[in-house]
Amino acid sequence: MASSGIQTPLTQEYPAIATMSRQEIESLLAGYNPNRSDPPWYLQQATPTMPAEETGFEAFIESQPQIQQLRQESQRLLKQNEEKASRNMTMQPGLEALRNETQQLYDRARKYEQEWPLLDNQMKEAYKRFSPSTLLFTLTQSAGKLHDQSESLASAFAEGLPLESGAATPTGRDADGDATFVRRYRALRTTYHRRNLMADRWARGTITWRDD
């Protein structure tokens, strides 16, 4: 005898139950003996791969379109995951090579980072030769040497000493000795006055140097 057709959440979810008799529902809930020669309709609609030892309720659930749709969706998602896993496996060698290259670059960067303090100190020491204070000292010292050289040349000329060596032994000068002295003395004094003037202006802060 068919059921009264009362709508419940269960019959709405599984419409096949709405047409089942009470006896069929009780048989469904009680389980099914696979040795029976007259299996109910819901077992006849079960999938061929269903194990014989499954209960009638499980067989009924598996026969429902909603469950079959969920199973198909599950199979589809599983296949997608397998395809993605396969693609990931094909990318693995390239990723491993990229990781090794990245590690090598990182190790090299760490090595340069550790070497930088020493190189920075060496660079600062080398730059000291070109610092404003060092250049001013060098310029002043150079001007002083030019002054001493010009004075030594004038003394040698006045004492009749050789202009080339400035030796202490008097010696005669050739005809153009005066012209040679004037030319050399003028060159020394000109360079001296230029450097001395620059050093003086630098020391007074009227000369500035750009870092670039």
C-alpha cells in the first residue's frame, strides 16, 4: 500500500520515498538479505559496482540522483586534482633549478655583505687622499717646495754655482746662463705664487669643491 504522500523534508529531499509503502520503508531501514530472489526496486537500480554486502539503506541512498550527481562531481574534482598534480610534477625540475639558482644568488649576496665592511674601510682610506683637508695640505706643501727650489736656484746663481746641480763648487757660466736662470726662476716663482694663492684662498674658505 502506497504512502499517503505527506510531504516532509525527507520526501522532498528524496522523492522516491514518497511513493514507497510502509513495508518497503521498513524493509529499507531493516536492511536487505542479498540471498533473496526478489530484490526490491531500489536495489535493482543500484550501481553494478556496489558490493553485495551493503545494506538496503546504503543501496537506496546510492541509487538516488542527488548522490550519484555528488559522486560524479567528486570524481570530476578528483580528476582535476590529479591533472594539477601531474602538471606540478612536470614543473618540478624547473622549480628545483630556480630554487638552486636563487640559493646561489643569496649565498653570493651574503658573501658580499660580509665583505662590504672591509671594502668600505679600504675605500674610505683611499678617499682620504682626495679629501679637502688632504688636498689643501698637499697644495701647501707643494707651494713650499717650489719656494725652496726657487730660492736655491737664486742662491746658486748669485754664488756662481751650476744651475743644474746646485753644487758647492764655483764654476763659470756659459753665455746664456743668465737667460736660463731667468727662465727657470720665473717658471718656479709663477707656479709657486699660483699654488700659494690658491692655498691661501682655500684656507680662508673662498674656494669650495663639489663632491661630484
